Amino acid sequence: MKLRSFVISAVLPLCLFACSHLPELKPDPAAPRAPGNPNLAFVEDAGVRVYAAGDTWQGDPKDLAKVFTPVQVTIENQSGRVLRIGYTTFKLVGSSGFAYAAIPPLQARATIGQAPPGSVEGTVQLAAYEQHPATGVPNERRPPVVVTPRIRHEGFYIAPHYAWYYPGWTAWGYPYAYDPLYYERMYAYWPEQLPTQDMLAEALPSGALQNGGHISGYIYFQSLKSNETHANFEMDLVDATNSQSFGHVVLPFDVKK
């Protein structure tokens, strides 16, 4: 199957919390660009192509970058493997050396099961209720969220711990390694009014991307500190079938102020 490279063309400045100026993420001058789009960084490793842009968010809220750093990502998999897409595989590393985590926009509805061979993370078993992010106690009063996604994808299977939120999507039918403590800890970063429906609809979900598949969506990182001048978008390439790492991609960005 021939993959298409999806070009991200919209531009919206990114602002940082507690700053009067509007810094934005722009690809480092040395970073390769997608054809016809100088604002879209591109890298390929082990047959996986990754495109990223740090200035395209136009949804609700408009000032999202005051509390998070949204990065739009397109992933095309020609590695010959099934690629795991998960929040622990992404990070932004600032010029200060601080690693900014990707924040899951949905609670993981799962409990720890048996880990696959070679994995230190748990697999999933769907839970009946959403859990409180701090205590882990099932919260029956909080109404469940169902996502109406607006993301492009092909050959993608949703992670079992997110399957409940994406009715009609095919779930990954094999063990899926994930860290439930990461989801609980990072989910607690969300302010009460967030995430919005736009953020949920545009979010890159966790799952497994088949060889020949592609997916595009937003990853919401912790907000960059005001002293950062550069930030590297990084992704670990991990085989979803056995949790083995087979590559690592880095896309450098300048923080423009």
C-alpha cells in the first residue's frame, strides 16, 4: 500500500504560561522538512516516518499553549513491524535538559494484568468504571466520555485500555504493554475544565499501528518553561507484539520568542 504524507499547513503561535510574548516551536534550521511545508519537520528511522509541527493548534481552547504544549504528529509505518503508539514513547526534551511528558487526555480504564515476555509494564483488562486520578478508586458518579475522533488513520488498532472511549474502532487483540501508574499520575495534570471536546477529538490515541499504516493527531505535552530555547521531539520505536525497541527518532525545534 502506498502511503500519503499528510502536510500540516495551518499556523498558530504557541504561547507559554506566564509570558507576555508568544513563543512558538519552529523546526531547527538543520531539520529536514516535509515537501512544500517549511514548518513541518520530518525524520525517518527503521522504516518509520514521523512528521511534527508545533504551531498548528486552532481548536478550543485557543490559548491551550498557556497550560500545555500541543504538537501535531503524523506517523507512517513501513518498518515491517507493528508499531506501538503510547504516551510513554513520546517526550519533549528542552535545552535545559528537562524532559516534558506527554499527558494522556483520557483516563486509562484498566487494571494491571500479566506482562508479555520481556516487558516490565502491565497489560490491560477493561474496568467497569473510570478511576479517580489520585486515588485509583473507581468513580461511578463521573459520567463516562465517548470520543468522536477527527483524526486520519489507516491500519491502526486502539489500545485495549482506550477501547471503551472509541466505540466502533477495532481494539488491539493481543497483550498491550503500558504503565498504569504513568496514566494515573499524568492524567491528574489536567485542569477541571480540560480537556475540551476539540482536544479529545484531535488527540493521538494509544494503540498499535500495522506495517503500512498511518495515523495523525495531537500530543499534549507539559508546558515548556520560559528559559527553554530549543526542544527535541523524541519518540521511541517499540514493537507492539513483543515490546522490543527497534529505533529512536529525534526532531529538533527552536523555541521562537
